[in-house]
Amino acid sequence: MGSAGGPGGSGRGSCRGDGEPGGSVAGAGGSVTGAGGAPDRRGGPALRGGVGAGAAGGAVGGHGGSGSGSAGRHTGGRSGGPSGVGRPGAVGHGPVRYGPHFPGDGLPVLPELAAVLAAAAGRPHGEPAGGAPALLEAASGYWDRRGLTTDPGHLVAAPGAGALLLALTAALGGDVLVPRPCAAWWAPYARLLGRPVFHVPTPAESGGVPDPYALLETVRRVRAEGGDPRLLVLSVADDPTGTVAPPELLHETVEAAAGEGLHLVSDETWRDTLHDPHATVVLSPAEMLPDRVTVVTDLAGALLPPAWPAAVARFPASAAGNGLHARVLDVLTALGARVAAPVAAAAGYALDEPEPVTTRRAASVRLHARVAAAVHAAVVSAGATARPPQAGRHLYADLGPLRDALGAEGVGDAQELEDFLTARLGVPAPGGHRFGDDLPALRVRLATGPLLDAGTDERRAECLRSPDPLELPHVQRALTGLKTVFDGLRDAQRWETPR
């Protein structure tokens, strides 16, 4: 799940000149992807010449970023030099291994989970590919409680959602469609298989789900250019934006995808992390289009530490779903992608949702919601824009309104913004190019977990016990430091703008 390298030292690499085939999609007549821009519902987007569609960075290069190239289905070579060529100190910028980590929670491991994992550490036998019956039964109950009745025979487990997406992409074939922006780990798996990736703009109100009109136009253009779009990956509770797609938008997009014969993969990793469950409705596309949706959930979102890789996929209960299930099992078997037995035991325990797990999850969500709200307030008060976070442990900010002040600091694109904020804040701040946004756009994902992590389990646990965690010294210092950096940019912008 995610990439192995440090999230802060990621970079430009091949972010220019080697985008995925097919050209980028941008809203006609206005931005559909910006943190605050209004969607253009009058018609579909245009495939912009000169900007590549997929996340740039070579065949398996850096997360996100848009690469230069033609609007057609370019099949020429990709840039072959090392990442960051011509940029002193930039060696290692760009490759997947230097991309952003999965957003951690900054909290200690739940003791009951640790005990289950430790008790299973002596098991001499490994888990079968796809998961043992006990784990799949637990996953079946997890989805049953969410209104998606599921037979264990329609489930597959793997060591992280990345392995599942790789297997699904290989099994389905064809070109891949993703929202812009999207989770940093989605596109590399398609690129690894040599599959074109096409980013489709999201509307102003939320990320994770493409604008339906833009989706239809993208599919039409790709097919007109000889492409074969088959798979749409989306997320109703989104990384990187931390937003939740409204049900009416999801319905429109699912209907558009169904009309074009696309198979949907719904990444529902963050669905159990709603900041205000009473005010936010999460629907799964599998409730709307049960025969054409595979649901993927990485347990690191709400149930397990990211260091314990485990994820589960739910397949349609149909003949086509059975065939896809079998092909995915073949791929996972060939890869040797099995959940480690101790992790499988912990995952099964967590999926059963006993009281210690649900209590910790609720406390963690409340804590991250408070920190995210504080970060959002600091960002917006400085003049940047960001959608209010509704789920997860992150938010997505557009610092375009502060471009002059950032320019005075030598920041002109998302990679330079990433380097600047990571250094100033002392925590990872991956740029929007990691998530498929254009490199010149000054966008960044800010995670809440690093603001809580004080280095020891005792101090991490304080955040859960404290009646006012934002007043804890280490959290207050982190938030004050963040506010100081953004307020400094706001003040500098006021001086720079008249010049």
C-alpha cells in the first residue's frame, strides 16, 4: 500500500515529457479540478494537446503529475534519464518508491490487536492466496453490517489494496480511468502493466468521483483515438481531498459508467472515517450497480496500522463477477501475494469489529476530525483554498492564491511546493502532481497523523485520552508551526501583489 520511500523527498523526476498515452482531460470553459473552482456542466472536457493524461513519471515513475505530450495515443518512448536531471540534490525525485506514504494515524497500536497478532506469530502455516476461510468470513460479516450482503466465496484478501488493484487491472485489461486528483498509488499499477491511464476532472464539491459529463466525453475521445477504456477507479470517501461524494453525483457518474460498459473499482478504504457521520451520507457504487462494481477496502484506513498490510475485495455476485474473482486469484497466486498469517489473524479480529476496535476507531476519527478542522482553518485564513475535510486523515489545499509569495521563495510548481512545505513544516507535504494534478498547479495534501505523532507510544496515546488534544504541547506546537508558515505566506502575498 502506498510507496516505500519517504513522502517528503519525492519529486519532479519525469513529471514533464512522459505522461501516459492519451492526453489530459480538463474542463471546457473552466477548471473542474480545483479546490474551489466551479464545474462546467455545459459540456464535456477537451483533450488538451501538450499535456499527458496519466500520472507522469515514466512507465513506473513518480506518483501523479501531468506530463507533456500529444493529445493523441502517443506510443513513443518515455524520458529515460534519472529523476531530477539537471536539478542539484534532486536525485531520487520522481520514482514510485519516493512517493507519499499512506496517511498514518500517529497513534499507538491498539493493544488488543497487538495481542492477537502476537498470539498468531507462531503459526507454522501460511495463508492461502486470496485469504483463509476465517478471514473471509469476518470480511463477509463486515460488509453485511453495511448493507452489502456478501458471500465469502465472492471475497479475496491480499497484502494491501495495491496488490488487489494490480490484480484487478491485469484481469480486466484495457485502459484505466481515474479521477483527477486521485490516490497516489492508483496509477502506478496500471503503468506497471503498460496500461494507459486517463485522468477525468472532479466537480467542485468533492473529489474521488469524476464529473459524469467529463467521464462521458473522455470515454468518447479515448475510443475515437483507438483506445479501449474498461476500468474506472473511484472513491466515495477520498484520498487525497478528504471529501465524500454526494449521492446524487455518485448516481450520475455510476449511470454514465454503466452506459459505457465500464467496470468500476470502488476504493472504500476511508468510508469508516467520517468526521460527522450524522451529516454525511456514504453510499457504495455496489449498492447502485451490483453487477459491475468491485469494492476494495484497505484495512489501514480504519482498522489496522499501515505497517500491517491487509485488504479485502468484494466481487459482484454474478457469472461475470465469478470469472473476475477467479482471474484475480490467479494473479495473486502468481505473485505470491498472501496475507501474512499473524496479520490475517489481526485483520479477522478487526473485521469482526469487537468493542475495543470500534471504540478506538471512533476516538481516532474524532481526534483526526478536530485536527483536520484546525488545519483547514489555518489554510483558509491564509488565503489558500481547500474543500472542508469530511473523512480520513488528510485534506487537499490549493495555494494558487499565494503564488506571488511562493514565487518569492523560489516555488513555482507542485514539486517545489512539496519541498518548501516539507522543509518548513517538518512533516511530509506531497504536492498535487503526486495525485495526478498538473505540475504547475500549487496544490498539496496535508495529513493530520504527523501532527499527532510525538515519538513515543505514551505521548501518542495522550491524544486519545486528552479532553482537549489540540492543547497538548506537541500538537499545539505542530499546529502553531503550520499556522505560522501559512500566515507568513499570506502576509508576504499582500506585499508582493502590488508590485
